[in-house]
Amino acid sequence: MSTAQLFRTTMKLNDRSGKYRSEVQAMSDANYLHKSLVTGFFSHLAQQEQDSLRSRSGMLHLPIMDQRGRVQAIIMQTEANPAPTDSPLQIPPYVEIASVAEINPVLEEGATVQFQVTVNASVARPNPNGGRGIREVVNNRLDAVEWWNKREQAMGLRTDGRVSVSDTSVKFHSATPGRAPRGWVYSGQGTVIDPQAFAQTVINGLGRSKAWGMGMMIFKEVK
């Protein structure tokens, strides 16, 4: 069985910092936050100007917000080392790294895991005018449940109904009105039925809008 080591970095934002107070609104914008993370940690990976640093680093992230929509903490998952000794970080001074842990997403078949993931789920609909289908965002809970059920086996998981589905309580923000995507939170317990498929789910993330902080599956093996 192959291994695919990942890094999970937990960051806290120091809200006592004057710099934080001046940038808190900007950091609560998904585009600004995403750019700050990829350039702050992984600008050294760029070989050409048009390179996607998120793709090169394998970055997925989840902002933790308070009820006013302000980012309080960030969980980031990457394939690249977030703190290489030969490349100084360029993150804002109020972003404090609480921990960096190495995780292996390749688990044994039959392993039990607890998981949570926020997904911008979408489905393909037939185009009434012919041609390519139309991709629509899932906007109700019934469709969100169906979205998960249709894809669960491909994720390498079997939950036997042990998954809850809820809308995100705090919306993701955007400087562009109307652009913030909707996220569905899937959480529960499942059994790994295909270790490689589960590993790819963790590595690649789920759904769309990953630059908005969606798609990263946080999991813990239950012994």
C-alpha cells in the first residue's frame, strides 16, 4: 500500500494585533484570504508567472469564522511542506502557526473514521437547448443528501446513513456581491472500503470552490 504524506497546519489569527484590526475585513474575503495563504507559504514554488500555487502546493483550507463573519483561525492541508527551512514565510504577522502535523490519508480497509467536510455541491442538468449540460449548484437539503449518497462509494467510504447534512451557518464572503458560493457541511462516521479512493478524496478534496475554503475533508481514525 502506497503512502501519501500530507501536512495539516493550524493557524490562529491574533485579534489583538493592530495589523489584524486593519485587515480583518479583507481577511474575511475569500479571494484575499486564499491569495494570502498561497503566496505567503508557497510563492517559492512558482516556476512561471501563470503557475497555480494552489495546484503546486496541493493546498486545501478551511477558515473558521465567528458569527460576524470574521476569520478567527485557519486549517490548511498541503502536499508541500508549509515551513521549508530554505524559504522564509511571507504570511501576515498576526497569523500565528499553532501546529503543523504530518498526516497519512491512506488507511487500512475497514478502518473507521470520523469526518467533516464543507462542499460546494453541484449537479449536471440536461441543456434544454441541446449541447453541453448545465451545472447547477445544490440549493436544498434533499438534493444535498442525494449528492452525497451518489458519490459516497467513489470516495472509498461507507457510512450506512451515519452522516448529517447541514447548511453552513456562516456564509463565505466575497468582495464581489453575489459571488459567494453555498456550502453544505457533511459530518459523520464511516468505514473505509477502498483505501486508495479515500486517500484521493482527502488529497484532492470534494466539490468546487476550493479557493473559497471548501472541499477539505478533516478526518480522524477511530480505534
